[in-house]
Amino acid sequence: APEAHVPAFSSASAGVPEYFTQESLQQRLHMLIEGARDSWTYAIFWQSSVDVGFGASILGWGDGYYKGCEEDKRRRRNATSSSVAEQEHRKRVLRELNSLISGSGSSPDSAMEEEVTDTEWFFLVSMTQSFVNGSGLPGQSFLTGAPSWIVGKDRLSIAPCDRAKQAQVFGLQSMVCVPVESGVLELGSTELIFHSADMMNQVKALFNFNS
Amino acid sequence: DAAVPQARKASLARFLEKRKERVSNT
């Protein structure tokens, strides 16, 4: 996505209360995933903002928590998730991102040479994505105020959303979008996880900033 | 570097750190 359309996290622009910091957002995502009965692979908070220039409503990266899955371990051991060229590309990107974070003078890290799994890659790529005016599954949920809970690769593949289609290609089998104040909470899993009222309540409890 | 919004930079740093732990535990 073009850089200009991906807003930086800003409590002021999104109407999120000042006390709702990046740190507390991360804690809530962590609690949601680690406290869940089911094995969710990741959670992402898509944050809403308005592009003043274009008057467009945008959902952009707010924060995310990646837990991983059993597939990560299996694929890393067998290194079979993608072609050699694709793996080289992913590792190169990861090394560059690591240099960006740690500094170009940092010593080489052996973890950067390990297989970058499909779900890790899907999560990383998510950081560059945004949804304008109700586009995509997160955008639709935000616009309509209705959660969406999609289970099964076949259903993800026919969802009217490129992100959902991409998710199933990368091994995800469940994807959930729940509209919350100031954005959308997305959950993804490589397992088949069916609708749970408990999980919906947990999302609402953790991401209702008024409470 | 400056063009990368702070939120994503923080998320990325956390992801890379956690990934090192996951890889070493595999």
C-alpha cells in the first residue's frame, strides 16, 4: 500500500483516548491471544483514521501480536513451505528489516537465516496494508458494524476480500474481524475455530475503551 | 528509516524479538 495511505499510530487522529497507549494495546492483544481457549495464530488491531486531504476513512496498522502455530515449527524443521527463491526473498527482507531495527552495524543474526513461514510472512506483509472506505474484510466490518467469522479454506477462498483469499493461500483456516471502538480487531488461525460467544465478549471487553 | 511510522517499527521490533525466541525453541 502507498505509504501516504498508511497512517502512523496517533491517538489524536484516531480519536483514541490518550491513556490508550501502544503499550496497553500490545498488552490487550497479548491477553486476548494467550488467554484464549483456542489456538489463534495472531491478532491485529486495525486502527481507523480519516485522510483529511481525501476525506477517506482508512483502517491502517495499529498493532499486532503474533503467537505462531505448530505449522511454524514443522515447516521450519522441514523447510518445505515455499520455493527456494521465495525463501531467499523473505530472508533478505527480514535481514533488511532487522538492520532497520537493530542498526546496520549490528552483528549477523542466525535467526534471520531460518525458514520464514507462510504465516509469519502473512503477518509481516499485513503491516504494509490498509483498507480504504470499507474495503476488504476489516473495512466491511468497520463500515457495517457487523463482525465476520470465516472458517475453512474453501470459505476464505470465496470471500469478497483479497486479504481473506491471501490468508488461505498462506495456510490460515479461520479469520475473524470484530468492529471495536476506533477500529477492527482481526484474529487468524491455521486451525478450524468456530464462532465463540466467549471470544466475542472477550474482544469487546478488552477493546471497549469506554469501560 | 524515518518514513516508517513508529507504531509499525515498534510492532516489527517486537515481532523480530519474539521470532528469535521461537526459532531458538524449535
